[in-house]
Amino acid sequence: MGMLDGKVALVTGAGGGLGRAHALLLSKEGASLVINDLGGSRDGSGSGTNMADSVVEEIKNSGGKAIADYGNVADPKDAKAMVKTAVDEFGKLDICIANAGILRDKSFKNMTDDLWDVVVNVHLRGTYLSTKAAYDQMLEQGTGGRIVVTSSTSGLLGNFGQTNYGAAKAGIAGFARCLYLEGIKYGVTVNILAPTALSRLTDDILPDQVKEAVPPEKVSPAVVWLCTDDAKDVTGRTWLVSGNRVSMLNWQLETVAQKDEGDQPWDVEDVGEAILSSKDSWPSINPMRG
């Protein structure tokens, strides 16, 4: 018996890397799968059927149930179609993992509108469209559901040369932090994943010395658990998963300058001095780097 017996899941960008690892583990735990992948390169160009088909074959060879979908998450018709595929093939949809993404890294000095638009389109719009289609189906079914969206430490903490990617990933996190509040009423949980894992998107970004420690298969157990009934009350959280370490990101408010509310507004120089006087106690901008 698996923890997801009888469940139906859609995983976008499931033809390789993290998406493939999620899909294989979901299947191992008993879920039936829609394997979505456009089949393009990591920069989003091109398309094909081989990537999705190969994962479907892996699942079927292991005794699982899966069907391929080759749609573009940034196309509204394709996003609705992949959810319809789940319903037509398996009768319902319980789980949506929005994982599809591309990279077009460039320093902001050299950023172009095209590079900006295509990354935001795939990540932010694509997450919205696939999640919207899945969410609507879950509400229609009336039995709740599980949604996991994929953000990034680039969007939550920052990374050089990824203003387009970081903006999209931060947008995804903001989207999910609002959606989870609405999903509570319907039993739909919404969680945010910020993974560190070796994939074709990160192969030339991750230092060689850490690659062996962060295969995508180490991220998937926490993600799959979030899709189980045991996690029905876990929602609205941001999870940083790297190797075998699962961390929760919590936002903290730190007052750095304050005076009595009955006083006059701060003088510009005085407020600056007050702010700087607390600078030595400020937390790191990026705790992942120190």
C-alpha cells in the first residue's frame, strides 16, 4: 500500500530532473500520473515528445499508470487540456505539482525585454495557468486537493544574473501565499518548494563539489509527502529542500528605528543614524551564503 493509492497527479515539466523524480516517486506511492513536458531545451526553445514518453514508459514498466501530455504551460488551452487529460484518463485530479521552467540567465546590464518576457511567461504565467486549471477542477470535485508550486532561492533570497528568473520565482511564491488562504475553505493545500538539485537547469550553476549531494531524488520525498492525506493541514508554507535537509523559510520583522508615535516625524539625518546604529545586528541578506 502506498500513501497515494487512488490519487491522480499532474506534474508539469516532468520529462527530466526534478519533475521526473517527483513523478516516479508519486507513482511508487500509488498515484496515477499525467506527465507533462513540452520537450524543449532548457532555454525553452523547441519541443518534442521523447521526454514525456520516456518517463511514462518508466512508470508503466514499474507497474504504474501514466499518460503523456506535451502541452505548453504558458498556453491557456494547453493548461486546461492537461487537466482534462487527467479527468478523461483517470476520472479526477487530486494533485498538481507546477514544476515546468526554463532559464535565460543574463546580467541586468545585458537583459533584454525578450529574455525577461519569456522567462516570466513560462514560470509565473505557466504556474498560474496550470494551477488555475487544476484548482478549478479540484473545487468542482469538492474533495480537496494538493498543489505544490516551484519557487527558488533566486527569487526568495537572490542570485546574480537571474533578475528575470528571480522575479518570476518570487511572483510564484507571492501567488501561492495568497492562494493558500482561499484554498483552506475547500480543503486545497498550497505549498511552495524552493529546491536545490542537480538538473539540466542547474548543471552549470551548482559547484562541482556539491552536485553529488543534491540529486533531484532527494528533494522529491518531502514534495510527495505534502501531497498525502497526512499533510492535509500543512499549507501556505515555504520549503527549502537541499539534499536530505528540509528547511522552512519564515519571514521575520525586525524593527531597526523607532520612537514614540506621539512625536513629530523623523528628521532624515536622525532616522538614518538610528537605522545605521543597528546595522551590526542585521541578519544576512542571503543566509544560504552567510
